Amino acid sequence: MWEKKENPKGKGSRKDGDKRKFLDAHPAKPKGPSGQGGGITPESVQFHAMQQSDQIANVAQQVLVYHESSDGATNSGTDWMSRLKEESMNFLAEQRGVQLQQLYREAAYKKGVEVLVDKIYGLLQRYAFEFNQIAGGTELHVSGTISGDVTEATKVNRMREIEETETFFRARFSTKLFSLVVRGKDDHIDFYLLPTSRMLAGSLVEGEYKPISTLQVRIAEQGMMWRMADAIPPVDNLDKLCMWLFTTLIEETKEATKDEEDEGKKA
């Protein structure tokens, strides 16, 4: 079953207008040119404050006028960038010998995968923060990173020269012994559980393992939807998926930690 991706709630803008207060007529302020400080009265303080307020208002008005006069330049810049992007898409389509529509489709799926990986990372990061309140400093401590677009070697020859590369959108959560890898590409996101000691090899070592789960992405007129391949795990929202992933990481680390302890006792 395809699940429609919900739009993230819009964040309210920060309120402007935090007022700054000025006090120029402070008793500790140096005396005026006359050398006498007794000339300061509540009325003179109020008048001076009004003068400052008028000056600030004038400056603000000048900034507003400048901003309004530059709106044309802003719109012109937007149109320029739109034209440059359109021309570049046509260029790339010609270079690759594909239809322009295919490039737009690939770009849409790439953006969709990025959005989903970001969302999954945010949920796992929240779980890690809560879990580390009791696991901090232990073998179960969880740390997370998100790498974004990463281009990696997927095939090398005998001389260790790179023959093929691929670009993935990545995030990772690790304990002392295991790492949960979130790897997005094309129309799917793969989840791997790998030994932390082998993580430096990246895609080359991931090719030796089967994903523990795969999320499939579909973009249609109705919007972006997703589902779990082979219903593993059988979930219908990202929260449940991330709970399953996080639990799998912790339980696998527990088992490996027990195995290490047993090996140590035998030795």
C-alpha cells in the first residue's frame, strides 16, 4: 500500500519589532559643555528621546525606499536564474541523449528521496537523544550524522583505480559495534546494518550485505508516496519505521556485546 507523504507543518516566522531602549540622560553621563549637570529635567530627557525616535524613523524610511526601489532587480534576478536553469536542463538532456522530461522526473525523485531521508534522520536523531540519557558513555551510545549527497566509488580495478561511481543521499547512526546506514538513490532508500569497523569502505562494503529493509518511493500527480518493499517491516508511517530501525540497531549491538564478553571469558 502506498502511503502519501504528509507535508511538514509550516513553522511560524519569528516576530519582528523587539524594541531597543535607549537612556541618554543617565545620572552617570558626563556633564555638558557648560560643566553643569543640573540642567537635565524629565522634560528635556523626553524631548531628546523624541528626537532620537524621529531620526530612527527617518533611517527606517530610507531603508524601506531603497528596498522598494530594488524590487525590480530582485525579480530580474529570479527571471535570470529561471532561464539559466531551463537552458542548463536542455543542455544536460542533449549531453546525455535523453528526453528533457526524464531529467525533470529524475530531479523530482532525487528531491523526494532527500526529503524522506531528512525526515527519517530527524526522527532517529530524536530517539537517539532520548536513548542516550541512559546509554551515554556505554557500548550502546548512539551517534548520528547526515552526509547529504555523496559520490563514491562502486567499482575499482586491480590497480585500485576507480572505474564506476554513484551518488547517494546518506545518513548514519552508530553504536560502538554496529551502524545503521540510510542510503537513498533513484526511487528507493536502502537500510543497512553493518559492523562499525567496516564503515570506512562505504558503498564497496555495502555491496557485500543485503539491506535489512528498503523503502520504495513513487511520485505521481497526487504527490509523493512510499511503501516498504516486501512489507519489511509491516509499517504504514515513518515513525513506526524509525522505531523498528532504531530497535534493530540497539538489539543487534546488545547481542554483539554479549558475544564479545563470552569470547573474552573463554580467552
